[in-house]
Amino acid sequence: MNDAPEIPRIAALLADPARASMVWTLIDGTTRPAGELAFAANVSAQSASAHLAKLVEGGLLVAESQGRHRYFRIAGADAAHLIESLASFSAKAARRVPPQPALVRAMPSHFLHARTCYDHLAGEVAVEILEAMRQARWLVEDGPQYKLTRLGKGQLAALGVDAGSEGRGRRAFARSCVDLTQRRPHLAGALGAALLDLYTREGWIVRAPRSRVVSVSPKGAAAFSRVFGLAV
């Protein structure tokens, strides 16, 4: 019996550029219709339907029906982690090329500044936050992951972030995710998601409708300065 993991099957799902574009469009955690994903991947509706069926069958996406329309989203944290990890690895492998390829230079400045990456913050702001947490010794590196220090637990508790899930569950508590535009890590994992919840709940950031882009509010600019010493 061959009990090797089905790496070739999953790799084949994401090897197609159209399917890769579709899952990356959904990495912000949104639910989108097939037509929008077809447009994002630059394929016909019929082709998009076939691609989406394969992604659903492969466990990377789930489909929801609303009337005559079908909507799609990332299947969950495990699928998102897989996609993010592949994207991060590709960014690391591309370090031999200039740090800002033409694709990145063409991106809008607000997209580079702050956006979501599935359920955590990405972009320049997120990279600076992680660096500030490391410099302040809230977090210490542990391979590709981070451990929360006693100081960090206290500081997060003061912000209303529950760090009690550290070390429990299948999901990494705090891990490095290489930012595709900044080429430096931002914070992912359960802690990254909890911090994004904080920023949204407290009105530090404002999400743009149907977009990964977020903007920092005046309240958020003051809070990021006070908590992390950042000028955003």
C-alpha cells in the first residue's frame, strides 16, 4: 500500500495559472462569485467553472449556492496556510531577481501599504508591526515560528488579545509569512488573525469593500504609534 502524501495531486491543482489566480484572489477570506473569479483569472465562464470544480474537489475551495448563483471561498485555515506557504516560498526563491520586479512596481501604493492576507494583515504596515514586536521582545524566533515572551503576553492582554491558545490546536500560533511585496516577513497564524480582529474591532483599520486593501484610520495611526512606535 502506498501511503505517501498526495503532493502531486495538490501541486497539480495550483500549477495551472488560472487556478492559482483564483485561489490568490480569495486569499483575503472573501466569498466571490464564479464570474468574478473568471475575470480575475482571465478565462471564460465555462473554463472557470471547470477550474473551480477541480479546486472544490481537491479541498482547496468550498462552494455555496445562493439562488442560481454559486459563490466560492478558501476551504479553511489549512488550505489558506498551504497557499500562503507556497507563495512565501516562491518569494524566497525569487530573491535572486531585483527586489521590486515590474509586477510589484505596478501595484497601487495603497495595496503595498496595507492589505489582508487571508485572515491576517500584510503589506508594509504588517511587516513593520512584526519587526517592532521582535525588537521590543514581545516575540522571539523559533525557526519559522515565534514564541510569545512573558512581556508579550502582558502587552497583548492589555490590548485585549487573548494569547491563551498558544501551543494548542493544529494551527501554528505565530508564524512567519514572507510578504510578497515587501520581501520581508509579516505575522501569520492564530496570533496574526487575533491582531487583525483587534485592528478591525477597534477601528484602527478600515476594510475596502470586496478588496484586500485596508486603510489606517486616524485612530489607528495614533494607536500604532502608541503601541508599536510606528508612523503609519
